[in-house]
Amino acid sequence: MNLSPILTLIAEALKIYLPAMVANATPVFLKQGKPLDLGAKFIDGKRVLGDGKTFEGLAIGLFFGTYSGIIETLVFKNLLFIRIGLIASIGALLGDIFGSFIKRRLGLKRGDPAPILDQLDFIYGATLLLYLIGVTVTLEKFIAIQVITLILHIVTNRIAYVLKLKPVPW
Ligand code: CTP
Ligand code: MG
């Protein structure tokens, strides 16, 4: 079996989604901040977004996600990555916020697991916003990044467990 087309696909998918992944991952290190919904409740009486979505998290994700796009612009000598960095970061953060909005409507508390939605909401947000500015991702890459993200999620959680940063390996 020739692995090189698969490796190329993985590399191409990571190239496009790196800023989104950085924007999604960097707010995690924040322990608390000012909630984006300012504590407000939705018509169902539950929090609009909850305490897991903060202004500080938004700022950190936007900064580092955009920054990674600037690095890519320099590395690949392609200005398109400036736009991808900014727009995919915004999309990723909005996707994650929308994910929390859905979770609260389902009655799930902050941090309660919502498999797939938790891991992939940011991918959908980033893909949608990139599409809106004319950057279309091929179906192949769109599927590849979802598989990569789910695998990365499992691997990083295991590492965090081994390092005793998490009480459970999932
Ligand atoms: N975070 C933040 N602001 C954001 C996104 C994330 O402050 N806009 C931080 C929060 O500390 C959050 C952590 O990153 O707890 C992990 O993000 P995530 O898993 O998306 O949030 P959860 O705590 O799981 O909350 P939810 O149930 O709403 O997904
Ligand atoms: Mg979560």
C-alpha cells in the first residue's frame, strides 16, 4: 500500500485547520474568566452558554489562532494563511460557542460530555466561515480532519491521564 497520498492528505488538512485547532485548544489553559453570556439565562431558564465560554478564552483563542496563521504565511510563503488564520479562528471559536449553546439547551452542564459535538463543533464552525470567505475545503480534507481530531483527542487525553493531569483516561 502506498502511504504517500494519505500522508499528503493529512498534511494538507492540518495546514488548513492548524489555526482553528490552535484557537480551539489554547483557551483550555484558562481556569476562569468573565462569561460571554454575562450569567444570563435563555428562555428555557438555563444558562445561554455557561461559565465555560469566556471573553478571555475568546481573546486567547483569537490571538494564538491568528498568530499561527501568520507563522504559516511565513513558512509557506503564502498570504492566504493570514486570512485562513483569522477567519478559521473566529469560525472555530463561534462553532465551539454554538456547541455550548446546544449543550445548555439539552440540559447538559458545563463540562458534561457530548461526544462528537464537543470534539468537532469547532471544525464545523471553521469550515463554514472559511466557505463564506471563499475558501472551500475538499470533502476528503474535511473528513480527514475530523478523523485526525478525534484520534488526537483520544491520544492527548491518555497523555494527560498518564501525567496525572486528568483523573480518567478519556
Ligand atoms: N474556554 C474559555 N472560553 C472559550 C472557550 C473555552 O474560557 N471561549 C475555556 C474554559 O475554561 C473551558 C475550557 O476552555 O472550561 C474548555 O473548553 P470546552 O471544553 O469547550 O468547555 P467546557 O468547560 O467543556 O464547557 P461546555 O460544556 O460549555 O462545552
Ligand atoms: Mg468540554
